[in-house]
Amino acid sequence: MKSLHRRFFLKTSGLGLLPSIFPFSNAAAAVADNILSAPQSEKLIKFFGDGEMFEPGDYIAELAKSHASTAIVKDRYGVGGVVTELEKKFIALTGKEAAIFMPSGTMANQLAIAVLSGQKSKVLLQETSHVYRDEADAAQSVFGKRLIPLAKGETYFNLEQLKETISAIKTEEAYGGEIGALSIENPVRRTDGRVFPFDEIKKISSYCRDNNITLHLDGARLFIASAWKGIPVKEYSAYFDTVYISLYKYFGASGGAILCGPKAIIDQMPELIKVHGGNIYGNWTNAAMALHRLEGFEERMEQTIMRTKELTAELNKIAGIKVAPLDGGTNIYSITLSKNLNGRQMRNRLYKEFNIQMGFPEGASQALITFNETILYQDISFIVNAFRKSIT
């Protein structure tokens, strides 16, 4: 699938899809506003995003539920309390020596790559990766790194492409220099959640370690890749020196990230976080939510995957609707309507009459549909019936 232009990525991903889902008319704006403020108590099924993202009132209620079960202990500048507890949890999940809470995934990626590469300037990565496309050129402008992209427009590169690129650097550039680090994003948001093949990760990791090239994993959605491909998070993490995981994409937090890796690397992070303005006094609200939602997450993902298979099979029995997984994908599928069906009408009725939200661009017969744990809020028959009635 064609990669997105970096300037417009936020307009065409996640909640940024809403303007295209609901065109800019007064009526459409009102519908979009209603969707953004829909309370969790109404059990809104969302066919976008990787997990539940709470509205403020529901966020507070969810934290209160967690606090009633086990008292939340606050941190102080990211040390102690529930933050330390969350870090210990991720050490166990990734199998790394140490972990640290970060205010954002961009900071986690950038600091990890900067420390891993040290004085070496060159960093290899996917052309479609978040580090290359969506982090405001921080590696170049802040850390003086030369990012060298591979596999333009594609989800991944293979070992042979990596070797060719490294060879070209040594022979064709005026200042060859050594490779400081290699960064891999998995799964890749810009290619609709497709994964970097695990066999290629293993081959590339072996080569890099033999050639003293450190490895960073942008695993913002690593738990999605793990669940949908059946590969444990710890096994993915074993092939990298450092790994970053998002706390808000599917753990329900309103922000934050975790960076895991060797103690010698993680011990350098507190000072760097401070230097770059990320040393926030209280991080407990995000850490507590992520820790709370981690409980039972793998089981919920197993149920979601089973439900997705059953649901897509039933939706494909409806005349005029075709739902299919993406090649090499995870939880993002394609949905295609026959030409006689109205996608705009379907999406509007799904929301208005059945409290189901999905994107369907104006005039399009095909769109993307993302499966997450919100599909567990209703039984399959309810959802299938909603689609059937919404196209009539």
C-alpha cells in the first residue's frame, strides 16, 4: 500500500481519520463531536485504533476502580510508586535487565538510538518508520545522526538489502564511517500494521551482532504483533538491545511509553530525560492505567482475535460486503462494498442506530477496518445484524 506523506500522517491515522470519515459540513461536524464525546458506559464499538481510549470521565472511573482494588501509590519524577511497579512488569515481559518510563514514544526512540549509536553517526532504518518519518528529524537536528532509510514505501527490508546498503556506504560516501545502530519498527503504522517478518528479524539481528551494530526496536504496537502472530513479546525483544512500547495505544493510558534494555543503557536515561525536558513530576496516572489494563490483556487479545475470525466470517455472508485481512498484517483489515451500497449511509447508521463507529471515506467503496477489544462489548449477532440493517 502506498506510504503516507509525512506532513499529513496525523490527518490520516487514528482519531485523525475523523475529518475524512465525516466531511466538514455542520451536520457532519456535529456527528464527529458526538463520537469524540461518546461515553464508555454506552459501550461504543470502535472499528479504528488498537484498543480502548477512554474519555476523561471514564478514565477517572477506571482509575477509581483500580484504586479501590489496590491503592495507587504516586511516583516522584518517575521514581517509585506505581511507575516503578510498571517498570518491573515490563522487565519481566521483555526479559530485559532494566526499564524506564518515558513521557513519549518519540523520546524513547530518540534517546535509545542516540545512546546505542554513541559517537557513530549513521543509523539504518525503514523508510516507512516512525523514527524516519514522524519525529521531526530529531535524530538529525538534535543528536547529529545521519538516518539512512531502506526499502522505500515498504514494510521491511531483508538481510541482503541491508548488506548492499552497508557496502554502498563504505564505497560511495565521502565519509563512510561506521554504522552506529539499526532501528526496526514492528508492526509498521504507515503500512497499516503490517509486520516485519520474524525470520528476517532473526537473520538481521545475527548479522548485526556479528558486525557490532546495535539494534533498537520501535515496538510501540509490539503487543499487537505478538498477539496476532503468536510470537511472545519476550521472544521479539531478545533480538534487540533496546525496545520501546507505547502505553496509550492499547493499554488505555493517556500517554507515556516504556523503554527496556541493558542496565548500562537504561541507567543513562534519567539524565537525558531531564536534559531534554521530559522530567515530569507526576506520571502515576498513566502508569497506573497501563498497569491496570495490562492485567488480563493477553487473554482479551486472544478473545479479540477469535471474535475477529468469527465476525469476519459472518460479515462475509452479507451480500455486498467483503472483509479480508491484509497480507502480512495484524488487526487492520480491508472492507469492500459492492457498487450498489452506500458506505456513507452505512457508517452513519452504524453509529446512530447501533453505537458502532468506523471510518468510510466519502464516495469510497473500500476502507480499512481495525479490530480491537471493543468488539467484545457486544455479541457477534448484534454486530452482524447492525451491518446488515445499515446497508438496507
